[in-house]
Amino acid sequence: MAGHTSLYKNHVLFLSHSFFIKDNQAELQLHAHKYDFDIRFFHELSEFVTAVERDAADSLYVVDLDALHNMQSDLRDARKTLLLGELLQRLPADHRYVYLQSVRQGSRFLLQQRLVDSNCLAYAEKPIANDVLVDKLFNLFVQQKRGDVVRVVMLGAPPGWDEAALRAQRLDIVYHTDPQTLHLRVKDLQPDIVLITDAEYERTEAVVRVLKRNIEADPVREITLLQRRADPALARRALDSGFDALLAMDDAELLARQLLNRAAKIRINRDLIGKDRATGLLNKIGLQQKAQALICRAVLENRPLCFGVIDIDKFKTINDTWGHYFGDIVIKRLSLTLAARMEEGDLLSRFGGEEFVVVFWDCTLEHGWHRLDALRQAFGAIAFEVKPGDVRHFSFSGGLAAYPDGRSENELFLRADAMLYEAKQGGRNQIRPIAAPVAQTG
């Protein structure tokens, strides 16, 4: 690809010696460039350590354990093999690493245990094809961003946990005092977890049934009973009435840790159910849930939001001319371009195929047009080398709608999609409706 310096926003620092049986270094680099990251190869541990210590970006650090058998010039004796313990001790401790190992190494549990206890981000077994490794590294780049906020609604008095520490871990806790209006609060806030103390449950045992029987209730939402003391009879009634789990609340710190563990699993489940595997973005299901929750928040806070639908221009021609593999690269590069320019509170989804959806939080229609048009220009500036010496630029068209003109996720999508159709019919490579200067087509 042309313009490597300006294009590659992500980097891998790779300590290696011998490469894979089927593949080679040049091919690995070629795949990496197509997915918008560059690889710097190191064959001496001292140089690798220095580069890691100086690296200020959100890079990935990959260690091929075959490097243990390489001649390390800074060894203090005549050995040609670096011991695993020496390697792990010399890696900077404030970073996490991706370890590559042979199948034989992977069969040794104690080795696996040592690796995962040694600042391990992930490990993989060789031989592994270059395209597979690059795809896995791409997913790690996506996953390293901060976790989504997990919202909790609690019915009852706070248990005395460290709320600032929970907020720092992206846990948003809202307290509620009236069991007879809890279902309305849950409908408005769409929380991931509902906590109900045993005292509140004993006051109004129907509270969980009211939450569960609502036809719009999220089946993934967890409703948990907090018990001050063990009461098997109460616990059985609670489970029969619809609670998903029981937790003791006598130790606030332990309860907080359990809640953080549940939040981590909820994020993983969200990724499996609500995210596109190829790009790490929200899929259609994930977008619909989050967009409707964001609209509810806009209602409560009287904020505007802008809903945009994007479609890559002439994508079928791209696939037919250069193949579906290259089409996938175009999609991933667009996903990176869009994701890098999202703000706190925004949503971004690969809605299907070459179609994407953005939701700009606290954003008017006019401001949304400027933001989406800036994204259009950023994507159009990317140079794709379709074959040696042949550089192409691609474009997308977009349509916009805004809340409160549209009151639901589906209504906003249909309005924005209609505007997308107008943009396509009007010549492509533009955003509609146009609330400010006319976009230039190209």
C-alpha cells in the first residue's frame, strides 16, 4: 500500500527468531498492512525491551518463544539459549504480551500457567497461518479499548461499597427506593443488572414477577437478590419468583468484586451476541438494544441525537473486481476510520455487509452532518493499493435523521435510510439531508 507512514495507526512489536513453517516474514507484513497496522521485527531481546519501554502508543507486543533458541548477543556467557525465566524477567512488567509457542510447548500445563501469570494478554500455538494471526491481532486491537459501561439499578439501601472504585471500573449504579415504581425505572434506564435487597423483596414479593413478565423485558438482564443473612426458605421463594442469582451482602468489598466479575462476563456476552466478529463493532442486535436505550436517555435528559446510515459506494464492483478478500479489507479499514473518530456516548455499528450505522450523542442534525461528512472525507483520503503501482480511493454515501423528529430506533433508521437512498441517487459520495454547505462529490 502507498503512504505507509500516514496510514498505519496501529503497531506490533514482534520478538522472533524462526518463522512459521508455511509462511514468511514478508507475507505476514503484507497481511498486517492491509489491516491497518505495521510490524516491527526484533531478533535481540535487548533491542525489543528498549522499543517496548519507549513505545507510547497502544501497540501489541508479540513474543515468539522460539526466540529463546536464538543467539542473544547480550547473554553474559556462551549459551545460545535464553531461559524462559530470564526472558520473562527482562520483559517490562507494565505491559502485556502475546506469546507464540509450539504445539509441544502448549501441551505443558505448567508452562501455560507460567505464561498466563506473566503479563499475558493472549497466547497462540504455531504453526499458525499469517492471515489467521493477523486477524487475531486485529481483534486484540479492537478489544483493548475501554469496556462498555455496565448499568446497575439497585432497589434498597447501598451496602457500603466503594462507589468511586466501581465507577472507575465503568460500573454505573443507580439507587431506587420504591418497589412499586421499579419497573418504570428499569424501563427508562434499561440496566444490565437489577439488585434487590431481601428487605425490599419481603415488602413486595411481586416486584420480580412484574419485571420479568413485561413483554419488552431484556431476557439477558440479570436480577439478583442481596441477602443480609442466609435464609434457605426465602432463597427458594426468590428463585421460584424469577431471580437469576443470590448474593450475600454482609461483606461490601466481596460483593463489589462479585459485581465486577458479573460486569466483565456481561461485556463478554455482549460481544458474543451483539458485536460483529469481523470488525468488533456492534451488529444489528447490539445496535438496536443500545440505540433504544440511548433514545430513552435522550428523553430523560432532553438531549438531541443524530442517527446516520452509511453505505460503501459501488461495493459490489469492488468485490467483483478485486475479490471478496479485498472487499473485507475495505470494510475493516472503514471500521477503523469510523471508530477512531467516535466520541463518548456515540454508537457505531456494522449493520450488515457494507452498511454501517452511527449514532451521535447530544448532537443536532446540522452538527451531525458536519461530523459524518468529515468521516466521509477521511475515508476517501485512504489509499488502497489494489496491485503494485495501482492505487485507488473509495467512498461512501450517508443519510441522516435526528431525534426528536424520529422517536424510536426503527423510525430513525428508516428516515436515515431514505436519506441514504437520496444520496446514492444524487451521485454518491455525499451526506443527506444537507443542513450546511453542499458536500462535494468525487
